[in-house]
Amino acid sequence: MQYPSTDFLIIGGGILGAATAWSLAQRAPAGTRIRLVEAGMLATATTSQAAALLTRVRPDPAMAALVAQTFSAIDQLNKVLDEPLPLRQVGSLHLATREAGRQYLHSTARTAADLGLTTERLKLDDVIQRAPWLSAAADAEALYVAEDGYMDPVQLAQGYITAARHLGVEVVQHCRVQSLVRQQDRVVGVQTDQGFMAAGCVICCAGPWSTQLLAEQGVSLAMAPVRSHYWITEDNTDLFPADSPMVILPDANAYARPEVGGLLFGLRDQQAVYGDPASLPENIHGYLFNCDPDGWECLESGWTELAEVFPAIEHLGIAHYLTGVSSYTPDGKPLLGQTDRPGLLVATGCSGGGIALSGGIGRLLAELALGQAPFCDQSPFALNRFGDVDPFSEAFRIRCALARSKKQSG
């Protein structure tokens, strides 16, 4: 099929590609041609695997600005969509039972105050009332952040796409980008399984597939495919009311939120569980990582700490186990901006936070692509901040996987 040239071509129809398309369409001059190309169906790859916790407290001000922009984007989308997006703004409850967790709570409270967010210290009776499944010793500490929430990630991505289409963005599904095309040093388009597409600017939002795609052009992305996974219990609406908050458990290295009558809970691997960016399949669902294929080792290693605050897990059944691929960087911050190839920008490496960061990333990439002043500091997300790296080396992939192990927040 012959496609006409376009001003901007976005690779990837997940949450980041969708948000970037919408933000670009909002800010580009009238008549600008924007095309989004997705290998399969929109938002059915890594986006659909996300737990989608929208936590606003981030120690880095630039990260906090990205999340705040996502909440602003949701408000904007609700004004143009036929139905409002299903944001569950139930707040987040952070529970600490050990000294390390208490230090995390104190730091979170200070950062929230700096960001102008509302926090509340909770007594244990209040904790149980808000989240009946929790149990903690009398000396435990709890902090509640009212503005946080969660959302179905696919519905948010579809919201971005619908609004982008209203603004004239062309969406092409079931079209796989096979390679980038250069003339001299500049990227001038992409070769797809449906033919060549010329573009004035290419924005790569292809998630974990970005590493191999850009490596063929001599661009090394400092990230690795790392396992994210979670379990969903059987239904128990008495323990898991739909309006109960998300829960962050720093001492157990865990998080949880309600999920259609049950509880969705995640544990972060203490060992390095990662994949190979050179051999990712087209269908990412059911991808097998280097070890612990069913998550039993992770669940067993975190069971004692989790059961201390979630005693019902000893007798509740597990209804589902879901595993996904997250693109992790060594510092847990995304890779955003212009590559050293003119005409090529990238947005990836969200380290498990892509849903929460999506609105801000979309806006930042649109501003950079259009040569506008960015709304927040982009330096924490610089592509070259780690120096020269080999994203295909096992040592580097282990480094990225361990960054997930050290993560405390949602």
C-alpha cells in the first residue's frame, strides 16, 4: 500500500504513543499531518499488562511534573470524550512496620508537602476502616495521600487515541515497522510490512522493542526488558471494598489495589528477572524471562512480610497471575528526547510508571518535536545520562533489573 508522506510519524500505539499523538495534535500548527503506526491493535501489548497506579508523590520534581500533567490530561480528555474516563481517585495508603519503611513515609510526607499535595497521618483504626484486609502492629505508621488513584490503562490509552483522532491524527493498526530509513545521517521515515512511509520526524514509542529497532541505527538505549507481575485474589467484597485506597507497603516491597471484588497485589523481585531485547516476540503476552517463570520464587520470598500485614492471604485463593514486560533504566526514570540522529525522537524506559507518566511524557515529546520550550526540566530524562552502554549485555540487563528490586513507591 502506498502511504503519503507525513510531518510526524509515531511508532507504537500503546499509552505513550497515544498520549504523544494527542499532545502533538493539540500543539501543532493547523494542517500538520500526524500518523500513528501500531504493529497490532492499540494498547494491547505492554500497556494492557500494567497495574496502573497513579501516584503523584515523586522525589524528583520533573517526575512529579509528568504525573501531575497526566491528571490534568484526564481532566482535559473528560471535556471532549463522550463518556468520562474511569479514574478511581481513592487515594493511596502507605503503611510502614519497620524503620526503613518509616523513613520512606517521612520522606513521602515531606515531598508531598513540597508538591502542595494533601497528606494525612492515620491511626490504625482508620487504616482498617479504609482497607479492611490490612493488619498491623500497634507501632506501625500510616500515611494517606488523597489525590492518588488508579485507572484501567487500556481505557486511558483509548481516551488519548479518540481525542487524537478528533484532532485529525491518522491511526494505522496491524502495520509493523521493520526498520528506520535514513538519508545520510537524518531519519526520513520507516520501512513497514506494508511499505515505506516518509516522515519529517519520527517519534519512537515502541516500548521494549525500541532497543533493537534503534540499535540498527547505532542508537543505544539504556534500558532492559524487566519483569513486572502481580496476582489477583478471589473475590471478597467485605475485605476489598471498591472504594478502598491503593496500598503501598515499602517494608514488604509490595503494592495493592482493589480489582473487581478482589485484591490486585504486586511484589518486586529481589533477584534479577529480565529478558533479551534482541529476541522479544511480536506477541509479548506469556513471555518467559530468564528465571522463575511462574512467579513462585518471588511469592515465596515475599510471603512472610506480606502475610504480616495481609493475614487473609493465608486462606484466600489466587484467581489470576499476570506477568508483563517493563522497560527499566538503571535509575528508574524514562528516556525522553532527541537522539543523536536528526529527525528521530524517543519516549521509552518508563520503569513500570508509564501509565502515571503518560500525560506528561506526551506533552514533553510534543513540545520537543515542535521546537517549543518544554514545560518541565528534561535533563533528568536525557538519553545519554548513563554514558556509553551496551543494552544487550547481561551485566547491564542485571543492573536494570535490580533497579526494579530497589523501588519502594507505586
